[in-house]
Amino acid sequence: MLMRTLAWMQCCLLCVTVAMAQDRSASDPQESPEKLAGTWHCQFETPFGVQTYHLHFTEDDRGGTTANAEVESGDQTREVQFSDVKRRGDSISFAEVRQFGEREFRIDYQAELQGRDLLVSRSFGERGGQESTATREPPKPVPAASTEPVVEVEIDRLIKDAFKDSFLIGMAGDLPTRYSDAELKLAAEHFGSITPENCMKPERIHPAENRWQFEQSDALVNWARKNGMTVHGHTLVWHAQTPNWFFEGDDSETIKQRMKNHIETLVGHYKGQVQSWDVVNEAISDGGDAKTAETEHLRDSNWLRALGPDFLTLAFKYARQADPDAVLYYNDYNIESGPKHASSLVLLKRLLDQGAPIDAVGIQGHWRSGRVPFDDIEKAITDYASLGLKVSITELDVTIRGESGGQFGRRRFRSSAPPSLEDLNAQAEDYAKLFAIFEKHQNVIERVSFWGLNDRRTWRRGQHPLLFDANNHPKPAYAAIVRESGPSGGDEASVPSGQIEVEDGE
Ligand code: XIL
């Protein structure tokens, strides 16, 4: 069992692109060899292949140090914000804490300068440890295989134009930081709305009670404004990617004040610039049965433990006070089906009864090609509309092979095989059916946002879930969705069609 837990954990210790880290590594003036600050790269061998850590140490002006990393493993990517960072002269220690459902897994790191290198050791408690030498130079990327099928994709309209009379089309990403010019052009051209993928989450924007890091989010909001895009804020109150300082001490009044301050400061900072917010994310437990379907079945989170079920109503009230014009969302995954859908209705009715200023529901939309629950999705849209709520599909991706779902830490499907033409066409068909449902309910639907930009910039890397392949070429899904919106009116911008290469699946 322990072995399985470790295997599961290791499988999930995965992460971001070499390219991204390379962008950051080259010219940091703090990176003199005798200093710790700046970027380091190291690799650990695991039973699941090599994990590459791109570590970043930053000294703040009060003499403290923050540590974060992009971790890359196989075809998966992940960002890590380390906790318990302690620096003593030439050495530094920090911890990586991962949440798997209700369980927490901790890895302790020690690193020490040795000449021009940094010796990094990590310990899994009783499960042993590993060592690696980190260097300033990133490891060489592995050349991609070139066995891709070639697909002809005919597109006569931009997706955002094709649906402009129905709903907004958006995407997620922490733009513009570390995105290439080609990617930024693609994002601005095809999408009308942007959701910050990670940079507005509590651990990133509010890492300590008296420390706010607005820089990356400010850059995103400015970039969106310059490109005529709206911004959907993500996310204020969540069980994940939220630092422990929020919950320190057992005094519920203090914890409530911290929530209030977090929401007031963040929503206030972007008042008038961020048009809508995921106020509470993923408050309902997974699974469930006929019995839990009659209840809210709330997740046993730190927020629930500290403040009870009222934490949701409070969060919505604080958000409304901070920006009365922002559209406020409850956002969750798998809420379209089964007992979790029933629980979502119980919860939303209670929130509305309590006067929580909630405007809309976000159906995240992490689905898998061949298994999209179309009927459930349509019914969920009408169920939420019947409560007087608007609906958005907030994190859409339809994976090819392997599970999707919104769960953290779940063992994800990994594949080095490229998608076949059949796979791509099946995915296109699923996307087209989804958009037919969204069009039909355009009076309720505000926005459909994809979770990522392309099959490289996605948390489901290797599962080819999005509309552009890893080289930014539109896939058959793009054409199928646009066709679904009806015949071209002729006045929209046109996208060149042609032979495209489908990503290799890396
Ligand atoms: C994911 C990001 O895409 C990853 O980069 C990050 O490592 C983990 O979080 N539901 C949500 C999103 O509401 O915030 C999650 O985003 C995906 C699931």
C-alpha cells in the first residue's frame, strides 16, 4: 500500500517545459556562481522516468527567500511553490507539500552550494531519499519524434467571431510571462477572454499574510486590456493551492478576517479590470451516492473545518462588496453528472436562500473524448438556469485517451504515442456536439473558456486536449466547432487553411 502511495505520488510529481525554464535561466544578474539566488536545474531518477526540476530562488527585500519550481516529467508539467524555505549562508532547505484528496505528502529538500554547483538532496520521510547535482545550465531537450499524421484543416472564421453573438470564447494561461510571441499572437487572435491559470491563486498572489505578489497578474490584466480581452479571475476560495498561513491558529474569527482581507484586497485591486470571479472553487466532494445526493456533500476542506458551511456565503458577500459589478461564480468539476450534480443543486439553492450574491455557475468541463456526458451537460445547464443562474464552461478540455476530470493528484494517463487521425476526428466530433449544446443554450451561457492555449500549454499535456497542436496549428476540432456555428457570414477575418502537422505527443 505504501509502495503504491509512493508510486502514485511520484507519478504526480511532474512538470513544466524545458523551453519555459530556459527562457528564465540565461541572464539573471543575481546568478553569480557563489550565490544561491536565481535559477538552477536538476534531475531525479524515479521509477516513472526522469523528473527535471527548474528551481527558482528569489531573495526578497526583507532578507527572506522564496523558492518555486517548474517540474517536468515525461509529457506532464506542474508548478510548485515550496514552503518552509530557510536559508543559511550557502545552504537552503524547503518543502514540497502535495495534497492527494484528504492526504498530504511532504518531501523535504536540502541544498548546498558546492563550487559552481548546488548539491540537492530530498527525503520522503521513512521512504528514503535521493540526491542530485543542480547546475545553472538547463539539461538538453530531447528531440521530438516526427511520426505525426498530417491533417488538412479548413477554417474560414476565427472561433471568437463565429460565436460572437452567442458567448465569449476564452482560454487559460499566465500570459504574457514566458509565452512566445507566436503563442501570444495566437491567444490574442482567437480568444476574447483570459483566465489566469495559476498566477491569481492564493499561493501565488498572497504567499504570506503580509506579502502580495501582484506583478504577474498585473502584467496579465494589462496584456488582456491591450488586446481587448476580458479577464475572468481564478480563484478566491479553494482547498488547493492555498497556503497554510490562512488556517494557522484555531480561531475562526481570525481565519474569517483573513478570507475577508484576501478577497477585499484582491478583488479591490482589480475592480473594473477583472469582469468576473470564481469566488469558490470545488467545494463539493467527489463521488457520492443516493444518500449524499440529498445533501450538499461538502468537501472536508480547511475552509469548511474553520468556518463551517457558511464559508461560501461569506466569500460571495465579501466579493460583492469589493466589486459590485463583477459577475460572481461558483466553479466545480463533474457537477453536471450523478450525485455531485444533485449536491450542487442543494448547495446552490441554499446559497441563494441565504442571500449569497451568486450570479453564475462554472462547469469546468474536463472531459474525455468518447465519454463526454452530453445529456447530463445539457440537463445541468437547464437546471442551473432554472435557479436564475448564468452558466459558463470555464475550463474546457477534451482529452484523447486517458482520464480527464478536475481532480488533483490523480494518476494521469501518460502516452508517448501521437494521436491518430481517427482520434483527432473523434475529438472534433465531441467538440462539435458540445458546441451545438452550448449554442442551443446561448441565452444562459456567458462564456466558454478552454483550459490552456495549445497541446503544449495544457495541464493535460500528452493527452492532446485542445484546439491547437503543440506547434500552434489548428486541429480538426477547431474546424468542427466553427462549422457548428453555421455558415460564414463572409465579413469575419479568415484563417489560412492548409496542411498541418499534428503534434507528436512528446
Ligand atoms: C491547474 C493548472 O492548470 C496547473 O498548471 C496547476 O499545476 C494545477 O492547477 N481545476 C481548477 C484549476 O480549477 O485551477 C486547475 O488548474 C485545474 C483543475
